[in-house]
Amino acid sequence: MGKSRKQKHSSSNLSPYNKSLKSKKNLKSTKSQSNSKSKQAHPASARSPQLPPTVPFSSTDRILLVGEGDFSFTHSLLSHHSCQSLIATCYDSATTLAEKYPQSADYIRDLEDAARDHELTELKALYGVDATKLGKGGLVGGGQLVRKGGFDRVIFNFPHVGGLTKDVNRQVRHNQELLVNFFKATNPLLAPAGTILVTIFEGEPYSLWNIRDLARHTGLKVERSFKFQAEAYPGYRHARTLGNIDGGGGWKGEDRAARTYIFERTGDEGVQAQLTKQKKIRDGSSDSDEDD
């Protein structure tokens, strides 16, 4: 009996402050348990699902590829994206290409076989084509196939002049000149509402190129940009401008963060917006044009 009365006495004589403190502790404990259950019910992976890669063209687009390295990107467009009209060009001669990228022989052989054996609109690999002289006379401009224009998409992946100098500022200027002259040469070759796609690595020194400003000074504007994901192009391998590294070592460009910019001609916004809207309705996709 005495023990029971002592417990009752101890409980009934808590001060108002102690009662409040005990109540707060109980409330905190309840909230902690509630938060723990909430985290278990909503794991981090469920909150941030990975978006599928963006593929900025359709299989029926007439596509011009500029500055191809070993032609693995072109090969992926044909083999995995079923593109029907591809004109793929590289700066190197056929001999230099084979020396720099021995693996290119297999890709080109497949392209030539596909051109013979399949009913494609057009498929051609061209050598010795200068991205800054597209459409001009001679092979350096791509010949008649390029000169007639009408391209829905012109794609230049990872443009770079190579190691002309170790001075960062000069190297930046050389690459800016490359892009400006490429934009000027390509603009007249676009079909109505055609676009130019350029992919570059993120971070310095590439951010110093100010690619948006370069395009604006040539009558182009960024329609949108998005993260480049190499896995969207099975079989593609980044080819260094200077060629393969002996022994196959070195960094892999396809594993490095990169971004694709889609440029449209200033004044084409209305036409492009209408075509994009129609495509989104067909695909059931979002109307958002924000960068992802």
C-alpha cells in the first residue's frame, strides 16, 4: 500500500514545467516515429525516377553528320534508330581516317552494305569535308549531296580543332572560330524549320566558348538544350580528334558530362513551334521546353 501511494504521490506532484517538458518529449518521439515510417514508405529512388534519354530526331529526318570520327555514331543511327537518310562526313581523308581509327573500317563497311542491300532514302560516307566550308564547291564542301541542302537536322558532335596550341585562350578562340564558320556555312543548308545540333562537354574550357552567343551572332538561337547520354546510341564510342590512344588507354569521352544544344534560325520559331507541338501530340509527350 505504501509503495503504491508513493508512486501516486510522485506522479501527481510534477510541476507545470516538468509536465510540459514530458509532453514535448512524447510529441518529439511520436514525430520521429512518424518520419521514420514515412521514409520507409517513400525511398529516395521513388522520389527521383531517371528520365529516358532525349533523341532529338526522327527516323525520317534528312540528317547531315559533320566531323564524324570513327563513324560509330552514324552506325548507331542506322542500326538502332533506323534512320533512312544519312549523309555522314569526316574531316580526314580515307587514308588518314584508317590510320587514326582502324575500327572505322568495320563501321564504314556496314554502312556501304546497308546502302546496297536496303531500300534507304540515301546513305553516304564522305571524306575530306571541312565543316566550315559546307556547301562550297569541290569535295571539301561535301559535293552535290551536301550542296543541295534541305537538311532537317545537321549534327556536329564534340567539335574541336585538336591540339593547335597549349595556350588555353588561343585554343578557345580557335574553337570559337570553328563554330562560327560552321554555323555560317550550315545555315543556308537547312530545310524550313531545320535545326543544328551541337554537343560539347560541360565545364571549362568548353563553357568559355560561349556557344549560345556565337550562334546568336550568326542568325541562330537556342531552341533548347539537354544532357547528352551516350547510352541512347548503342555501339557509339567517343573518338578523340587526334586519333586512338596507343594501347586503348586514357579517358572515355562517352563517360564525361556533355550537353546537346539545338539551334534554330531566328524567325523560324513559329514554324518550329508548330511542328514541335504536332510531334508532341503524336508522341503524347509534354509541352515543356525547359532544359533537362
